[in-house]
Amino acid sequence: MQWKIHGERPIYENNWVNLWLTDVETPDGNRWEHHVVKLRHLAVAAVVNERREVLMMWRHRFITNAWAWELPMGLVEEGESPAEAAAREVLEETGWRPGPVKPLIYAEPANGITDSQHHVFRADGATYEGPPTEKNESDRIEWIPLADVRGMIDRREIVSSGSLVGLLYVLMDEAIR
């Protein structure tokens, strides 16, 4: 059952988030304006080293006023591929240059309200280049053993959807290797 779109209009726009009203009609004939949040696409990188550790950042998110571990991630810039964005974000946020990034998984975390696309990549290995150039991203940068990730998720030490999707997929991938 497909909903029909009769039109849409922006009600708020900026570089980070755009709020639109979309005139929709459901298959039963009901019609109304649905709020849609339009976001730039996100690139996430799970960098795994030869010791089966993943590169993560301990950071505070002011919106939820919570600390948690996250994979390096950020918005895909104009003219940049998601893979390029993932590699750039790793270097900027951690100071590590990842090995070649390979697509891991694609996700749309809240497609009932937003068009946000999460492109998650895996890189095997990284070379330390120096301190991160992004000074406001994290308190700590560490290589976390993959064996510890499940417990960290259970204890809500990892909560961001981009990180969860990427890490759970890496764990599945590692289990079949």
C-alpha cells in the first residue's frame, strides 16, 4: 500500500536540518500534511585493527546530556562520496588515517519521519597521523576490543544508531570469518 504525495513545502531550512510539510494521502483516502525532517547523509566508519579492536571515541552529546562511545562519523559534504566522507571523518576526529574503506551496510534509521541515509563502512587497519584536527568531537579516542562491544551495548555505553548498526554488523562479519 503506497501513500500518494500531492506536494510538499519547506517550513524551516538550514545547513543541518530541514523541516518540510508533505501533503500525503493514505490508501484509505485520508489526506493530511505530514512533517518530514530532511537531513544531509551520514558516513560512519568502523576501523578494525589486526588485534580485533575497533577505533572509537568517548563523547558527550548535549541533546541527550549523555556520554557514550561512538564510531567516527559525520555528514557527507557537497561533491563528496560517502566513502570519502567516512575516511575524512576518521582522520579529522581521531588522527588515524584508515586503510581502504569498504561498504559495510546502509541504513535509514527513522524513515517514517526523516530521509536520513547512513552509509556505514569498514576499514581494516589505520595509520596514526597525529592529533585530531577536530578539537570538539571527543574526550578520548581508544581502540576497543571487539570482544567487549556486546557488553558495552548492553550497558548502554554505545547508543548512537550509526555506531550500533556498524558495530553489530562488524560483530556478525567477524563471527563468520
